[in-house]
Amino acid sequence: MASSKDKKKGGSKKKGVDYYEVAEVDFPRAARPSRLQAKYVKEIVPALKEKLGFKNVMNVPRLTSITVNSMTGDAVGTPKVLDAVAGEMAVITGQKPILTRAKKSIAGFKLREGMPLGARVTLRGKRMYEFMDRLVNVALPRVRDFSGVNPKALDGRGNYTLGLKDQMVFPEIDFDKIEKSRGMSITFVTTAKDNESARVLLGELGMPFKK
């Protein structure tokens, strides 16, 4: 029988956010890593070590957050539009969004500083991996004439942003309830130190870069 010290040690692992050390832990069902999260630990980390030449597993780049952002000019003077944008984003991401607001006033557009213009969600942990999994395996293949995403849209600091023109590529969205197509930007933040490391990481996670 395990000692109380062993139980305490095991329990602390289950609550941790660093999944390098917990691949073999028997998680409670609700706390188990997602399919892609578990794949990252068991398969992608070893692959990245070999491809990028890292000896220490802690130096292997990882995805830290995904931010989904949607802005709409229709929100000016029409508050109900924001309800639709926020509601759609909550359905897509599984997380309640926060409103994004104008940073300055623009008289010509009847825009005042602080006026809400859109919604944003920042995903981490299990929800982040679940969203990534659905995006690359379900949503992106539904884009009309899809041939891959731009491999050059990296910022030199390990981050990547792609744009979607239509929220209806996500199957969670009910087509009959949509009044208007709205685009969104999705930013992937990683610990990679350069574009190539970030590209390899995202590619291993399933990002379908153009050849």
C-alpha cells in the first residue's frame, strides 16, 4: 500500500500544468489530458527533440496559449451584434469571451474610446489542445478550396496568426441561426525561439502548412 507521502506526491502531479512529467499518470476522467495533449507528451516531444536537436526535454518548444479574436464594425450602435459575436465564440471555444473595446475615439466612424467592438477568448491547457485538435482536423478542412495555411505568417518570436473569413467552418455553429458571416483571427503563442522551431512544433500538432 502506498504511503501518505507517495499519495501526496502523486496528487501534486495530477494538479500540475506541465505535462512533460505526467504522461503515465492515471488521471480522473475529467482531468485527463485531451487526445492531442497526450499525443504531444508521448509522441511529439520525442519527435521535436530529434528534429530540432534538443538534449533537454524542458527546452523542447510547446504551445502555451491560443487567442481567438473577432472584431466587427457592425457593433457600433448595434449592441445586439456583440451578443451574437460573443455567443458564437463561446460555442466555438467552449469558454466565455471578454469584450474588446476601442482604444481611441474616431469621430468619422462615430466611435468612442472604450466602446465594445468585438470579443476575445484566450485558451490554455486542455481547452487549448481540444480547440487546436478541432481546428486542424475539422474546421480548416471545411474551408472552401482549402490548400493549407501560410507558413510565413510567423512573427520571429515563436508566434503564429491565421485568419478565418467565416465562423461557419466550425460545425458547432448552427447555420440556420447565423445572420452574417464574420471573420476571426487566431493566434498561437509558443515557447519557440525562432520561426523554424515554431513551424516544426505547429506542424507536429497538425497545422496544415502549404508546401
